[in-house]
Amino acid sequence: MRLWDELIRIVGPRFVSREDAVLSTYRTDAFTLHDGDPALVVWPRDAGEVAAVMRLLYARGVPLVARGGGTSLSGGAVPPTAGVVLHLSRMNRIVHIDPIRRLAEVEPGVVNQHLSRAAHPFGLYYAPDPSSQQACTLGGNLAENAGGPHCLKYGVTVNHVLQADVVLPDGTPVRMGSLTAAPGALDELGALIGSEGTLGVIVRAWVTLLPIPPAHITFMGIFDTVDDASRAVSAVIAAGIVPAALEMMDPLAVTAVERGRYRVGYPESLGAVLLAEVDGESGRVSEEAHLVEDAFRRHSARLLRRAESEAERDLWWANRKTAFGAMGLLARHYYVQDGVIPQSRLPDALSAIAAVSRAYALPIANVFHAGDGNLHPLLLYDDQKPDTVRRVVQAGHEILSACLALGGSVSGEHGIGIEKREDLARQYTPAELRMQRALKDAFDPRGLINPGKIFLDGR
Amino acid sequence: MKDFQVDTSMCVHCGLCLPSCPTYQVTGSESESPRGRVVLLDAVREALSSGRTPDPTAWGALDHCLDCRACEAVCPAHVPVGHAVEELRGLVPGRPSLLLNAAALGSPSGVRRFRRWVRVATRPGVRRILRAGTSLPAPWGPMLSLAGGAPTSQSAPSQEACRESGEGLGVTVRFFWGCVMEGLYARTNRRSAELLRRLGYVVQMEDAPLCCGALARHQGDPEGARRWARSIIARFEESGAAFFVTNAAGCGAAFKEYGAWFREDPEWAERARAFAGRVRDLLELVDLKRLPVPRRTAPDPVTVHDACHLVHAQGIRDPVRAILQRVGIPVVEMVEADLCCGSAGIYNLSHPEMARALRDRKVGGIPPGVTRVVTSNPGCLLQIQSGLRERGLLVDAVHWVDVVYDALWSGKGEDRAALG
């Protein structure tokens, strides 16, 4: 039987497509510098259909990529040539919320924010909050080990997953991790989370929920220079506080978000905006709040405000979290980098980025998780001429080299994907890369799951 | 290149719009999402510019757009996907729904006829016949199914003088009757006017058989829509009223866009902008402090369906809840309160399958224990009520004006006499 007919037999005729128009919408995710050329899209309904489809594709040697919200910024969901997109959008049920054990059992297509919303009546929430949380899905969050502004205090995705059901490349279902927190000999779940969909397809996950902190205070600090703001960040950390979030935006980023959907009304001609949030028990929170304010004042915050209401706090965060999308108001395309540097080297990193901006004549906006030194420089450009794209990519590589030179890393939370394969090869030694390659090969000897990602060898 | 005026080039493919899109929620397909539509839009525009017939799958996915504006409301870069689809609709030939629209609502006499036709559907005997026909092929089956959502006959009583209006505000407002509202919900219209008076406004009725133009616009007939707009604007200018008020979310959203409709027309641009600035949904004129304290206690809880053209297009979400709370009616929120019910102008006739899927999803999200779904748009009222009837649920879809009116004033005798 032909592949097409067999797929129809598994998922039904409505849930497989090979039409050009449909395929054209699956060529990229939120990373648009590279596109793929898929042959088919399949929308499985449950784990059984995923396993059946994968067994079939394995037998025929057809490559595939699993896709959720398609919000990857490194090309994680860009499909392999002539491959199959396994779009898990129909598998979007929150199966169960257990308020006693504080965990949720979810299908991979559940939107991150929807889980927190569903947990809210129990006084619980799901802590990792990528900026795309209104659209990104938990399957993708696990695959990419997603972070977010509030991961400074609460840790990234891997710190919040207990167990996952995974379909291996040959279609074998396996369960990784455990609800009883008794670790096995080798942490296979740890290997899976952050493997960018290259080891298997996650079909169900059990994640921890946290109690909503009884109190929180959110601050906005306006600084005349990035140096002042950076020193204020260092002072907060040095004071022994772990803020729930500590975020910075530079003037160009502020220009974009202020034209966007959620306008805060930031003052004109600023050097940097710092957003900080402390949360926890109310007594502790007010102590920490004073320390944060003190640090901001000592480093010449021109303006220092506390959010006066939940609505104001939500507005500040919505403004910050839609920064990438709002770049469309400054230029037709952007390329966002994801380098990490030791937090104390922020001023050096920003002057290096400014130098790249001048050398390549490219405007660069900066939005970043200042608390843990995770930078998101956004390189803005208008046309997709090969020459422009080459220049943009080259500028991006230079920024990451600068991060490495400052003792940092090429990726904080967006993944390697297609985008940072070369940079990864610069960060790690050949022996380290061989080790990672061996892990991939152990799971996927035929190289069928999300091939061409992470490693430069094209497999 | 053909001259397409709606620019979507600011889309950076971030994907934040996807969960807001009703058709993506139903199908799970990227091609039925706003971001997918931006990709397809480029392809269809290119085909049209070079004189080729657009790929039917691409055009079909674009045409599935409900114009609900949910994606536009969440887009960080204000990408006007719905508006871009609307513009294309007029350029792709062979759309039967366009004819339907032109026949029913193309002129004042059409509107008059339309109001009479739809009123027929509210008669008990006719309703039984309608119910029998719901399984007919499209567009008849869906049309009859929708008609099954019409309220029982609401006679249109003569205008009633103000009885116990509060202290006057000395502000004159012009209240728009609309086509579907006046055809099916004439009593709600009278009560709306009465509510305005009791809030202290001097009320003029815009009772001429006029359409806001939204249906024509959604179906890709911008000139037809502008014809309506010109007469509405001119009549408002002559009226001397301070505000132009509607209780229909779809009409309000259209009125507020008049400025954009005439951007290229030097003669009308300024007038349209000025008019749009005077448009208010009735919800925006309710000063809570001027509402009396409710006389009844512990009524049944209600739930709110946010009409797309109120919440997404006009950004009005909280006022209806605040008003209900003020008049003592408990609100239990439904899931996906701001997801489209599938009504969307005449979408439920042109795309019955998608419309039905959304309707059933909406009705399925009503929390247990509520007896009324409160909303603010005639299309939503019809659509949701038809879904409730088909499921045999003892829940009614009602305009918020009726809920407030019942809570504050009805049963005092005067209401029955004055307002039917």
C-alpha cells in the first residue's frame, strides 16, 4: 500500500494533507532564515496514532518532525526535505490536574498558558513562562527545555517535569522518569528534555505545579545608561536576593513595544528599562522589595515605580513578552540571538553588540533576561536578498563569538536547531560533540527524527 | 502588481496569534491560522496580480476566516489579517454569498424587506416548519437552523415617552436601530433607548431602514459598504447629536472603522473620521452610578459570551460584567468566552460546517447552573440560541440590555404596556 493510503488508514482522510497550499504554511516556524520542504502533514489524535504513524515512517525510512505551536526561534520545527510534519495540535487535552500532589498530566499540544489558567482555581500554576507562552505548547517546551523571565528563580522546564511518555523513532512507546521521584541509573528523561525533538516524540507529560506565591511586587526602573542598569542588576544579585524575574530592554526595543499592542507609556530618551519582580511570603517579599529599590536607587534609577495593580503588572509583562513580535513594527524581519554571558559582564557584552551593529550597519534591539545574563539581541533587516541575509547571519555569529570570549555560551533557551549549529561546534570540543552525537545515534540510529538539527553533519 | 492596500508585511511569524484563532482551534491546521493565512495571502495575491486563478485550497483557507479580529487583537505588530482577507474577498470572483447579501441588504427597501422576512421566523407556527427543514442542504438547512434561534415574536411597540428619567445630562444621542436588531429584537431596541433616557440622555432614534455596511464589507463589497456609510454619516451630521449609539457589536465595530473605509476619499475622509470618533457602543455610555439599586435579589447566575466585534474589534470586555454585577446578577465565566460562536455576519450560511463546529463548542462551554448566556450582538444571539434549541438546553441567549431591564424594571406594568 502507498504511504498516503496507509496514513489515511491510521488517522483518517481529514487528518493528512499533501496539498501545496497547506504544506506552504509549514515550511518554517518562528525562525524564518531557513525553510524546509515537507511532503505531508499528519494530525494524529492520540499516542496510539503517533506510534502507528512513526512505525510506518520508520519502516519506509521517511524523516519526520514533531510540531506544536511552531514558535521555535532556532528552527526546531522546520521540516526535513520530503519528510512528514507530525502536527500535534489536536492532542491538546489537559488530562488531569492533581491539586494534592501538585502535578498535571497533559498532552503535548497543550498551550503553556492554558495549563496555568486551568490550574488557577486550585491556587497553582506552571512556573516556566517563555515569552511565547500564549502560543507555545508543552511538548515543544520539553523538547527545547524552554526558559522564560521567571525561570531566574524557579528554574527552566527540566526542573518541572516528572515523567513523560515518548514514542521512539521505530514507533516503540516508552515511559521516562517517574512520579515517585526515584531516579533510575541513567537519567533518560534529562537527556530527552532539551534534545530539540531529535530523540523521540513526546506524547504525554506529567509536570509539577507550584502554589501561586501569596505576594509579589513588580518594579519598573528607568535608567539613563545601560551601565547603571547593569550595575543595579549586579547589586540586586549581590544583596542575596533571587528575584522571580529581572529583565532589561534597551531604547530600540522600547520603541517597538511602545508602538505595539501593550503600550506602557515609558518616558522618552531612556538608556534602559529594568523590570524586576519579587515574590513569596509577604513579609519576605517586602524585605526584598526594599533591597531591590535600594539597589536601583544607588545606581541612579531616574524613575522607580511599583506596579499599583494586577492590571498594571499584567500590562508591563505583556509589553515585555510581546517584544519579539513587535519588531515587525520596526523592520520586516528580525533575527534574534540567544547568547549567554556571566551576568557581571553585561556592559562588556552590550558594547560588543553595539560594535557589531556599527560594523554591519544593522540596527540591533536588546531584550534580555538580565538576572541570568541571557541576551536576546534582535538584528533588524528589511529585505531577504541573499546578501543581506548572509550579513545578518554573520553579524549573529560575531555576537555569539563575543559571548564565548566573555566566558558565556551560544544558547540560553532558544535551542541550537538549524540556526546555531556552527556556533555549537565552536563552543564544544570534537570529543564533546562526538559524545552528543553518540547519544542521538543511540536513540535514532537511522537519523529519521528531526534530522539536520543541532549537528553540522546533516544527519 | 495589483494594488492591495492592506499591508501584512509586518508579520514576523512569531505565532502568538494561533491559539486565538477559531478556525485553528477547530482544525489544528497551520493553514487555518492567522500566521498561515499571511503565507497564503501572499500566494493568492501573487496569483491575482498575474491574472491566474488562485489555488482553491489556499483561497478556501483564507475565506474560512471569520473576520472575528481575535488575531488582530493579540498581534504584537498589529498585522491586519482579517482586514486583508476582507479586501481579497471582493477580488476573487464567483462568491455566491455576495449575491445573497446584495439581494437582502443592498438598499433601504431591502433592509425593510429583510426586517419583515426575519420577523416571520419568530411566529410559533413558522418555527415548527423551520425546525423540520434544518437538515436541508446548504444554504437552506443552515439558514433554517439559524432562524430556529430567533426569539419568540417581539412586537415593535410605538415609541414611548420617558417616564422616570433621572436627572438629565443634557446630552443628545442618536440610537441606531439596525437591520437584524430591529427585525428580530425590536423590544431590545426600545429598551435600549429607554435605558439611555433613564441614564439621563436625550434620545433621538435613527429608525430609517439603514445597514451599517459591515455585511457588505465582510463579503468583499467595500463600495456597497461605503454607500451605507455615507448616508449614515450625513444623517448624523444633520442631527446635531453628540454620540451615535448602537447596541449591536458588529455595527459598532463597523462604524468605528468608517475613517479607514474612506482613507482614500478626500471628500469624505475627514467626515468619516469625525463620525467614527462619535460612535459608542451602548455599554460605553452606562454610568454605573446612575443605575438604580436592583429590587430583586438572588437571581439565577448568567454567563457572558464576548462578541468578537465588541471584545476584539472594540476592546470592550469588562463593562458588561460590571453592569451585571451592579444590578445584582452573578456571572459565572464560561470557557473561551471570547472565542467566536461562528455567527460572523452571514458566515454561518456561507461556511455552515465550520460555523456549526464553533457553535457547538460555544454551547458546550456554558457552565452548569446558568440559565442565560448574555451577549451584545444579534448574530451571536441567533447563532447561540439556535445551538441551545437544537441541544434542547433550558438556557437562553439574551442581550445584556434585556437582562438589565428585567432586573431593574420589568414587571412593573409600565414595561409591559410601553415596551411590549
